Amino acid sequence: MRAARLFLVPALAVLSLSAQESALNGSWRQTRTDDIAAAINTTVADMNFIKRPIARGRLTKLNPAYQKVAITISGAGVDVKLDDRAPIHMPPGGAAAPWTREDGEKFMVAAQVSGDQLIQTFKNDEGERTNVFKLSPDGKVLTLSATVKSPKLPKALTYSISFGR
């Protein structure tokens, strides 16, 4: 039993060290974005004429073309800061935690880190959003691929934004 504990401590230290050295860590600035307005219009196109403008307005408000992102991955968890908003803290290991958006809407948020990729998920009764942050092979471009799903939408909203250091 003691030998197992002795082995576990160095293994955890290595995991923490590797998380702290993630190539995803750092500040990034937008270099390219999909036409988010067009993606929203495509998503709501099949809705009836009464619900369509309401859904379009809400999706537009909640899906800005972020100008900057800062990612910090450490043994304490994952922090993602978009533009000038407060950082979103997620516990280590992919566990979900409660989080409240600036407008008061509550979510369970989680982050999973795997090599050159961070998957951030937000879920509540209204639907879910998944942000996949993926680093290019040369480490120079970080691409955010967003997917928003809701039972109130006829199909998912998808778009991507690219960032450079």
C-alpha cells in the first residue's frame, strides 16, 4: 500500500506539470472569423416568422465574434477568458461545476484537455454549447469551433473563430 502511494505522488506531480506547460496556455487575438450572422440566419431559417426574430436576436447577443481569448491550464483547473469578461473557471479532470453567466443564466460548465485541444461545455435546461479550442500543428493558430444546440432550434448553430498569439 505504501509503495502504491509513493508511486502516485510523482505521477500526480507529472500530470500537474504537464498541464501547466500546455501549448494552449497564453493570450490569443482574433485573426479570422466565420460570418456568424450568416450562420445564425441559416440556423433560424426554418423557424416560423414569429419565433425567428426572437431566436436570431438572442443568438446574436450570445455569440459575438470574440476578439481575444486567454487560456490558463494548471493543476488547479482550466480558466478561459473571452474578451473583457470574467474568466470562466472549470475544475481539473473534466468535472462539471456550476457557473452563472453575466446575465444571470445558470449552467454546468466543464473542460477536458487533451494534448493540443480543449473542449469546454456549457449545459442547462435550455440547451448546450460546446467550444472546441484546437491548436494548429505549428502552434501558431488557435481555432475556436462553437456549436450551440437547443430543443428550441431546428438545427445547431456552428461557426469558428481563429486566433494568433
